[in-house]
Amino acid sequence: MPKVEQKQTVIQAIKENIEGASSVVLVDYRGLTVEQDTNLRKALREANVTYKVYKNTMMKFAFEGTAFDQLNDQLAGPSAIAISYDDATAGPRILKKMSKDMPKLEFKAGVVDGELFDVDGIVKVASVPSRDELLAKLFGSFKSPISSFARTVKAIADEMEEKGVATAADLAATVEKTEEVATEETTETVEE
């Protein structure tokens, strides 16, 4: 197979990988040991993130006409690409976590949902919790007020049951009597 056809095959493979991607992150992987690289690849694979090393010129050709062509200016020196599909923050989040143990792993830039982020921006994106974590927090915040309301209603029902109030009509009559007594007391206080 001629070199041009081999290059076209690689470019086509990159295009297929980035098709439907929610985020693409470029990193500089120079200085990583084989063991570190293996651990990094394993962690990314478990999160359904594709991690590959391609030649910069191949990535430039593959990025043409896509939302990821914004990364072309960052393609200098050795570059690895992390492609996230379902969770746009999965790739950046795992890379950030792994970079704590691998200081030579450095972000270059990334595109998340069509928006270009520099190193600082992609680090901030990496700090965003996963979709599942955000949903859990959201539902937890819904549950708290509803639980409080349910406990309050239950306490009122128990109190009314103790007082012998069986129906809403009895409750309304009790409230009216309480209001009348309060009004009479206020009137007496004003007259004195």
C-alpha cells in the first residue's frame, strides 16, 4: 500500500473517532513511563474515552471542516488526543486526576461541545463533576425540602389526631375558634 493511501487510512480513522465526540483534549505526554501510559490508557478506556497518539499533520487533516479544527494551532510537538463521547468532562477529568501523579502529562487545549478552551479553561472543565454526580446532587436538593414538608404535614396530622380533630371541617372550626379567642384577647387588651 502506497504511503498516501496509508495516510488516508489514518486520517479516516481519526475522523471516525471524532465523529459524535462531545469533547476532544490534546495533551503533551512526553516523559511518561510505559507503566504510567498504560495506567492512563486503562483509566480512560474504562470511562469510554478514546486515547491515541497520532502525527500532528494527520490530526490537522482529520480536523478540517469539523468543530475540532480550532485545535490546529495547538498541534505542535508530541500530542496525544483524548476523545470523550457520552460525558464531555470524562476525558479532561481523568487526565487532570492522573496528572497529579504524572506531572509530565500536560494539557495543551481542548474543544468541549464546540467551544475551544485553553489550558486554564480545560482544567476548569475537568473540575466539573460527572453528569451522574450532578443529577444525584440535584435530586438530593429536591428530596430535602419535600422530606421536610412531608414531616411537617405528618406532625400536624398527628397533633390534630391527638386533639380529636378528625376532618378538615373540624380543623377549620378549631382554627376559627382559635382566631376568635385571639381577636377577643386583642380587643380586651386594647380596651384596658
